[in-house]
Amino acid sequence: MEARTTSSDDLGLGRRVDEQAAHRLLNRDGSFNVERTGLPIWQSLHLFHTLIKLPWLRFNLTVLGAYLVINSLFALGFWWAGPGAVAGIDASDGYRLVECFFFSIQTFSTIGYGTYAPNTLAAHLLVSAEAVVGMFFVALATGIFFARFSQPNARVLFSRQAVIAPYRNGRAFMFRIANRRKSQLLEVQATVLFARRNDDRASSREFAPLRLERDKILFMPLHWVVVHPIDEESPLWGYDQADLESCDPEFLILLTATDETFSETVQTRASYAAEDIAWGSRFADIYQPAVNGIARVDLGRLSEITPAELPSAAQRP
């Protein structure tokens, strides 16, 4: 069955991206493998959106770095104001800058231990400016922290590999997913596209949607094995491992669900390339003995696979 690229099947990336992209279109973390250039940084950078999307470690380091930079700049201002600008700082020039830095932190945080105090007009002006900057900084940091905590998103765990496994006297493409959180995802829907190059790796990709055994479940309390049966209607019909690897395949996955905590729609993406597919394997059983009649699964074994004998591949028409 030949797969044709249509406007509804290429994720909206377009044929030019298909022709130029030499690597996978989606990274394993779901981000698109494209770059945008040509715009000035003040047009392409949205500070709030960037801070919301940063990983937690980088976000915390960014906030800490901004805090240190602002206090260092005000410390230089107090130091340039002169030795008598801040009462209580009588140290030599080498250590006076350090004392000015700690005075800046006290002013910025409105702590005011009483050890230091502005003593000149320049120092009073700097204190007034830093108090305003400190209020804005705390308000913005608090708002962004709250937005990051309250933002609904799908924390879905994908198996490290997809498998080509035996399935009902034939074969199937499968991958396994689970919800990282204890809260429930409702009405979980999976969409899988198969991207390939028919002639050589310089040709544009063809995209074909894969029909799933079940493309939607009402809830996912444990895990879900997403299955695409490889039958006569499948774009994978007749492929063996060498055939699939030669066409530079990529399986693009979009999951959409409703988060019960926020009652909002959440989405996540992932992809599997040729090196991520285990042939002649099946997922290991991750169910554990029930305790007090309660079903249990070991999500630490979500990606565990075992060998399985595949039936011989049917020939492509």
C-alpha cells in the first residue's frame, strides 16, 4: 500500500522541511527538530513563555543568576557613591564592595537588620530604586513560579523502544505508555504517523497514518500498549527489518488527553526511529501479584522486552 504525502498527513511541516531534514523530525522528548533564524532576539523571544517552558534546574539557575546580577549592580552603585554613602561600612576598599553587596541584598529583600543605612543623597536614591526593583522582581518570580506549578501538562512515560511483535498470527508495531502522575488522564487518544523515504534518503518523506487496534481509551489508570496491526492495509505490510531501516523510518506519535485535576486538554509528542525499534521482541509482563485484591504494575519495567519469534513476513504487493 503506497503512502502519499497530503496536506493532512505531514504534521503541517510542509514538503520543503521533508526534503531538507536529514534527521528525525521529532526528538525523543517531543520537540520538533527544526531551527528558526533571521528575527531579532527581541521579536523572537517571549520572556514569560521562555521562563514557563524552561526545565526546572535551568529556571532556578536563571532566577538565581538574575538575583545575583541585580544585587551586584546595585552594590557597585553603592561603592561608587563613596566611602561614606552607607553608614556602618568602614572597611577598606577591597572589602567595602563585599559589604555593599550584602547591604544591597538587605535592601532588595527589605530585611533591614539595622547594621547599615543610607547616609547620602546618592545612597538614598539607590535604595529607593532598588526597593522598587526588588518588589517587581519578587512579584514576577512568584507569578512565574505559580504559573509553572499550576500549568497542566501531560507527564506520559513512553517505552524506550517500540517493538515489532507477534500479534494474532501476524505482526504488529507496538509501544507502551504510562502516566507518571497518580492523577488520571481521561479520554486518552493516540495518533501515529509513519514517515518514510521510498527511493533514497535525499527524497522527501511520505506520511501515512497508522490504523490502531484501539486509538482511544476512556482512562489510563495503569498503562496502555498502543498496537498497530501489520495487515494488508498497513503501510508496513511486507517489510522486514532491512526494508524498514533502508527507508529511514520515523513513527510520529501525538497523545491527547484530559487532565482530571484541571479538566483541561493536555498533549504530548514522541517519535521512534529505526534504531528505537526492537524486532522479534515483545513487552515483558509488568503486572505484579495483587495485594488485597488491588491490581499492581511495576512502571520501572515499562521498557523491558523479551525475545519473541516472528512469523515470516508477507510479500508486499
